[in-house]
Amino acid sequence: MDVIALGQIEAPSPGPDEVLVRVMASSINTPDRLGAQGLPYILRPLVLGLTGPVSAIRGSDLAGV
């Protein structure tokens, strides 16, 4: 199953109440894996959206500056 791809994106500009983190390390945890697989089915609209992915970038575990 090829649903996760390594890539680079342009650096985003943080908003007034946001911070920008340079990620040095990341991992794929169970919620990320299940979300990529679309499981559990009842949560698909929350993770994947009704008409398309809510966010193209997955991941919630990271370490950086």
C-alpha cells in the first residue's frame, strides 16, 4: 500500500497565533497509520474529509526547533 510519500513543501508562513517548527525527526504512530488506511471507517470523514483530505500532511509526532 503506497499511501505515504516522502517529499518537500514550501515553508509556510505562521499566522499571528501560530509557531513554525523545523522538524528534525518524525515518526508514524498508530493514529497516523490508521488515518492513512482510512480506518476505523466511522472516523473517515473526520480524518479524510467528505470531499477530500482535510490536510495533505499527516503526522503528529515530531521533534525539532
